[in-house]
Amino acid sequence: MDFALTPETEDLRRRIRAFVSDHVLPVESDPASFDAHEMISEKALASLRAKAKGEGLWALQLPQARGGGGLSVTAMAACYEEMGRSPFGPLVFNSAAPDDGNMMLLERVLPEGMKDRWLQPIADGKVRSAFVMTEPMPGAGSDPSAMLTTAEKKGGAWVVNGRKWFITGAEGAKHFILIARTSGDARKGLTAFLYHADDPGWHIVRRIPIMGPEEHGGHCELAFDGLEIPDSQRLLGVGDGLKVTQIRLGAARLTHCMRWLGMAKRALEIASEYVKERESFGVKLAGHEGVQWLMGEAAANIQTGRLLVMHAAWKLDQGDFARQEVSLAKIQVAAALHHAVDTAIQLCGAKGYSKDMLLEWMYRYARQARLVDGASEVHKMVLARGLLDRGQDFWSW
């Protein structure tokens, strides 16, 4: 693959970087811009989103017909990295999880006649959405085959009963994508559905407290006690729930990595500014060999992640599922993010550990990266199975 960005993508990347520097970072530096869950307040977000729309930097992952930018996955990798430079950035451009992955899924699998109702309001930023799959023990987590929530066909509708949890963005979301068991078939036993927040037969049990900070809507536990979903709101065929999940999570895992790379680079950016100014034993910290080793290792980890992300993005653009490549990127970037932030805190000392810097926010946020959308150990299992099945072909170009 050619790593050079097209002139159009490079121009867009530079515009996003300038927008983040000029408009987002100043808001980020104001404590009043954070809500009670340490994410950008709705008031501050609305103003920034209006500016992003006005500059044509909105929902770039969607087709232009939906008000987006029509970017390829490789172009998204370059642009999302710039958005991720600020914790507020992805939300400002309507490219944050879980809406980002949900929009890409709905654009791909929804019939055209349903997109105005279920996709366009999310694309316009008028409503938020959630992907409802994970369950409490002993239900489905990284293993969808353990799904316990059921959907039973009764006439022209499906009746849903069960429990879900750690559903990101559920509080305040309006459009939900639900995965439920419709048969005992090992491969075709799950089906995907759409439902609206106002539909009766379900409720939010609680917003689960986490280490934080949190996305808008938190991470919630949901209960279903007779939710009726018309068959017309089924996604793909009966039994295609696992396929829907794979479509949704493949690209979403990679866009997580794109944004995390931006945050990892920002952590080193903050540390670089500090070590260039702070003196120790008569020498700037940046002049100490030990400091250079720490920064060099973190930079190498980030660059390795960038190459893996771009390779996986390129494979997706070729129409490949890129399961191996996405898993490789997810393992590397999740670890690189945590390492970069930890290194930056170490270099900045007590100030890095304090709330005077954004690093402590990043550190708490970064810890989830090795868990969300498949724990790193699960992705290592994917790679191991590929190696055992394919042998030397595992390494093919």
C-alpha cells in the first residue's frame, strides 16, 4: 500500500487539526466545559458542532448524500487521529463511539427506505444511539454464543425478554440496535433489531459507576420484559445477528484505535512541552538520556500502532473483513495508549498526576482500551487461531 495521503485527505487532515487547535483545545482547557461525568457539556458541544458543520467537517465517515464526507477507511484513519487529539474532538465532528459505529452499520445494512427514520437523525446529530449486546454473567460478553436475552416471534412482532449491561450511551439515547437470541443454532441463533427509546417493555436499571471519565449516556444496565419489536425493524435476516455484530464491531474497533492514537500522541505532546522547560540537576529534562529512552519507546509504540491501523484500514477499503489486521491493531494501540499516557505522567511528575494537566483524565480513560470491543486477550486468541489454521500463510502479504 501507498502511505501517502491524497491531496484531498491531507487538506482535510490539516483543517481538522487547525479546528481542534483553534476551537476545541481552548474549550477543553476550561473546567466549566466539563459535565458531571467529565465529558464535554451539552452547551459547549452544541456550539462546537455548529462550527464543525459550518466548515464541512461533519460525520466524515458517512456518504455525502447523508451529509457526511464520504471518506475511505484509510482517509478516516488520518482524520480521526487528528480528532482524537482532544477528548472532545470526536464528539464535535460526530465521529465518536457508539454513534460512529452505529451509523456505519446502518448505512451498510438498512434498506434505503428506512434510513431517513433510523439513520438520518443520528447523522444530523439530533439523537444519540446505542448498541445493545453485552450481558451480565453468565450471558454474552466477548462470546456472543452465550447470549441469554431472547426474542420470540409472535405474529408480526418479536417479544424481547432478558438483561443487558455496560451499554455505552444508553442513557438519553433514542435509537437502539439490539442483538437477541432467536434460536438455539450455534451460528444462526442471533438476530439484530431496531427499537426506539419510547417503546414500552424495557427500562434502564441503572447507570453503572465506572472509573471514568464517561461518554454521554454512560454505561448502563438494561432490562427487557416484553418489548415488542415489529418484524419490519429486523436488521438483515433472521439468524444474521452474528453477521451484524461482525460488521458493526470490525470497523468500530479500528475507529477506536484511530482516535486513541490521537490521544496517545497528545500525551507525548504534553510531556514534550514539559520536559523542554523543566530543569533537573542543571539540565533540561529533555537532555537526560533516561528521559529520551522513555519518550523514544512510547513514540515507537505509537508509530507501530499507526502502521497497523493504516494496514487494516487499507484491507477494509479492499473489501476484506481484515479480522486479523483489526485484532493486531486493537492489541497494539490499546497498549500503546496506556503506555504513552503512563510515560507522560511519569515525565511530568506530580504535576502530571494532578488535575492541573489532562493526563490523569487520559490515564483513567486509557485503561478501558484493553477491555472495550473485545479484551486484548480475546484478540490474541483470534491471532492464535489464525496462526494455527493457516501456518505460514498467516504471514502472507
